[in-house]
Amino acid sequence: MKPNSKILFLALAYPKIPKSSNLYTDLMEEFRNQGHEVFVVAPALNNHEVGLIEEEGIQVIRVKTLPLLNVNPIRKGIANVLLPFQYKKAIKKYFQSTTLDLIIMPTPPVSLVSVAHWLKQRYQSNLYLILRDIFPQNAVDLGLMKKGGCLYNFFRKKEKMLYEIADEIGCMSQGNINYVLQHNPKIKIKKLHLLPNWQKEIPQFSGDRMGLRTKYHFNDNFVIIFGGNIGLPQKLENILAVAELFQPHDKVLFFIVGQGTEKAKIERLIHEKRLQNVIIKDAVPREDYQNIISVADCGLISLHEDFTIPNIPSKSMSYFNAKIPIIAAIDMNTDYGKHIQEEVKAGFWAPSNQPHFIKEKIDLLRSNPQLCKEMGENGYQYFIHHVTPAHSYDIINKRVE
């Protein structure tokens, strides 16, 4: 890609830097740092900031939309159907340029395919697809959509179109690549390649570790932390079943940080089950969260057991960064378990609907501090050498040259 290229990123969630961040803000900052002119189209964070706004050297077109996150499936579906019309209108108004070198679009959502196609034709640009959500099949897996129904067929048609018009498709794992090829035999194989999840490195916590542990009531417990979305895909009911297996004298504490559609339900279950070894907190800024992770003992991944698509959770990056081992309670169809346990050697996995097996893995870690340290270091070395935004930028840049 030539220097000073003009990049337009179609985002579903783009927090305001530096107040907050996610993997896409990290990537766009890397494109900016490499000298490119970066534009982002994203939902407005409030009604007072709509239009073209410069945010940390990045031109962000904030669009007024219906709520897209943490809402029920019907409202979310309506919002996603309206999204391409709202984005196209905003781009026409605020993107005053005669050239555009590269369009980058992640999934979700597939509904923006019409916007991407329109931009691609208008500017004769390349389209790079970051495949992070295989929809609508994931909705079918979670019981939110009927396979073969009108809604499924509508979104499946858009998914196929997206694969067709994309020039390059970056997938999270080899399992992702195999799945896409198996279910989309007409796709050009050469488009598909590995683009693992990424995150910029956050400096290691150097403050009072014991003070921070005391602040969050970690004390002398073996603390297993979960951070991120609390929704149907995570099915944290499975983790509560594991927590029930531990007695108070076991000194094992599950610490959950986040928001999501299932949070109220999980809080109610914690109360009903009278679980004294589970603490649930609201989301915190990523750097604060990273400090909390750094004084925990283990990072937790939880995926619904009914998934048929290979999911690779991005929250692993925070655990790698903090040098803590990972316990992955996951479905049997993802290749994440093999990746984390055999390739990176940064943790253990067990089927998410088998609490006794998950408990065995936790017991193995908490009885072996040296193993925890080694796995944490393995994860960190993998992180800094393979999955920073600079690595992701290099992959994308080489594919679109």
C-alpha cells in the first residue's frame, strides 16, 4: 500500500480514544501511525456529537443510529437493517473526497455490505474484510434465528455477497478458514488468510499489587477473572455451575467485569444460588481493567456449548498482556482450545457444559504457581511477537499491495 493512502473503516462500535478503546481503535491508530489518512464511520456515542469529528488524528464520521448493542434481538435487528441507509447518507454528506484507496469492514454486521459495495464501485477501491463473526449462523446456534427462515435467508444472502465482493478476507484461525470454505464452496480460496486478533500492549502494572487485590476483595483467593460482554454467546451460567463446585475453604473467587444483555440474569442467579465466591462489576476503562487483570491469577474464556462455528475470543489478548494463564470453557467446534493449550501453551481448556472438567483444570493451575507463571510468560511472548496492531497492519498491508 502506497504511503499516505486514504483508508475508510466501517465500524459497528468505535469508542472515543483515549477515554476507551477496542481492537479496532488500536488498528486504526496503527494505520494513522504508519502515515495514512484514516476515516472511520461509526455510530454516534451521544446525540450531541454527530457529524465529522477529529479524534486523535483520525477523522470519525459519527452517525445517529438506533441502539445496536446490549438490546433485545428484535431492536438489534431493526437497527442493523436501517444502518446501511444511515451510513450511506452520512458518508455522502461528510466524506468529501475524490479518492479512496482501501475500505476495511469487520463483521459484525453483514448488513453494511451494500455500503461497502457502493464505496468500492464509486472509488474503485479494494475491500478488506475482517471476519470476526460468522452471521447469521451464530444467531442460529444461539436459538435467535431459524435456519431457512425468511430472516435467515435475508442475512445469508448478504453474507454471501460480502464474501464475493471482498478482495481479501482475514480470518481469526485456520478453523475459521475451513468453516468458510466448507459452507461457501464458490468462494475464491486465495482471498482467505489468517488475521489473528490483536491488541496494543499496555504497560505492566507496577503499583501496589496487594493494595489493588485488597481493594477488589481478592485477598488470598485464587482469582479467576472474566472481562467483556455478558451475553448469550458467553453463557456464564456454565461458569456459575463451576463456582458451585468450590467450597468457601477452597479460596477460589470468580470476578466478572462487564455489561451485556444477560447481566441482570447472571446477577439474579448469583443471588438465588447464594454464591459467595462470585463478584460481578460494571465495565471499567481498559487500562484500569488491565491493572485488575494483572493482579488476578487466571483469565477466563467462556463460550456457549452450542456454537458450531469456530470462535476465537479477543479477550485473550488482555490475559496475554497481563502474563496470566487462561482457562477456556468452550464448545467442541472451535480450534481455540488447541491454540491456547498446544500451540501457545498459555492455558487449559475444557468443554463449557462440563463443570467438573473445568474445575479440574482450575485445580491444576491453583496447585501449581510455577506452571501459572510459565503459561503466563508463554502467552505474553506470543502476544508481543505475533498479535500487536503492528503485526495486523503488516498482514493487511501485504495483502492489499
